[in-house]
Amino acid sequence: MEKVKFALLGLSISLAACQSSNKNDERRTDSVSKKITKIQEVDGRFLIVAGKSIGEISLGENMEQVAEKLGRPDAGDAAMGKAWGIWYSGDSTAKRRNEIAIYSSYRDTSMRVKDVKQIRITSNQFKTQDGLATGATLEDTKLKFPDIKKLSSYLNENKDTVVVYDAKKDGIGFEFLKGKSISLTIHPVNTAVNETYLTLHPEWKIVE
């Protein structure tokens, strides 16, 4: 009888262990599923797609449509059919206002339609599908875009060194200050991000 009791006890412990193991596996699976779901749930209004779009603005989009979405720019520069338009965030108390800057030029030789050539953002509210946003380190950025390469360095208006990197084949560029990205720029694939750089930052002095 004692042997039977021990056998039943052993079976009960074994079943309990299996159930516990199954529950732990379910929890781990559920946890992984939640993480995957979380990555997949980037709001389309703030989604960055390299070489294509940021939020609701896409490369190649008619600037008249952009104006309908964003209104008149708060600042900018225009010459010879090319222009940067800059829209600032509504938080006027912030030390550094977030901004979205759009570079545009005529679509073709008819010079009738201006379309979006580059889109630059500074807010970390915008993210790629796998969660990359401003504030990331260079190491983190390289994990997402291994082909990223350094293009040049600039001294900004505060005499800080800003280093520009670009994943040219992917269509996304980055500015780094003190080891962390301060902006992301979407541009056409295989077109370097710095082709229009000094137009946006005429006060910056190139270092290398």
C-alpha cells in the first residue's frame, strides 16, 4: 500500500510539475507575443518607413497635400525652385522644440508641381516598425541599419559637434550629438542624405 501511495504521490508531483512547466511556457509565449504585438502596434501617424515615409508624409507627395495636412510652415528657406519648410511642435516652453522639416523641389521640368524629396524629424514619438527612434545610440542604430556610414561632422550654432551618418541604400540618415541621435531623415534610396544638408543648416560649419 505504501508503494502505491508513493507512486501516486510521485505521479501527482510529476503532473503538477508538467502543469507548472506548461504554465511557465504559456507565460513565456504570451510574453513574447505581447512584445511582438507591441512592436507591430506602432501608430501609423508616427511610423517611420526608411526610403518611403514618416507618419502621414511620403516621399514624392505633392506639397499642396502636405500643406493641407500641416498648414503653413513656421520657418524655412527657398531658392531656385527648391525649399525647406520647417514645422515646430506646439510646446513653446521646451528648451529644444521638436520639428519636422521637409525638403521639396519641382517634380519635373514642367515646374508645375513641387513634391517631397526629404523628411526630417527630431521627435522620439516617431519610430520605425522595430522601435528605432531619436535618442538611440550609434550601436543601437547599427543593429537596425548595418550599412550605415559616417558622412561628415559639423559644428552647430552652439559649437557642439554633430556627426552625420547615412544608410544610403535604405534611404535613412541620422544626426548624432554626444553619442545619441537627434534626428532621423528619410530620403530616396541610393541618394545620399547630405546632398541638401547645408541648405537646411547654413549656420553649421563643416569639420570633416
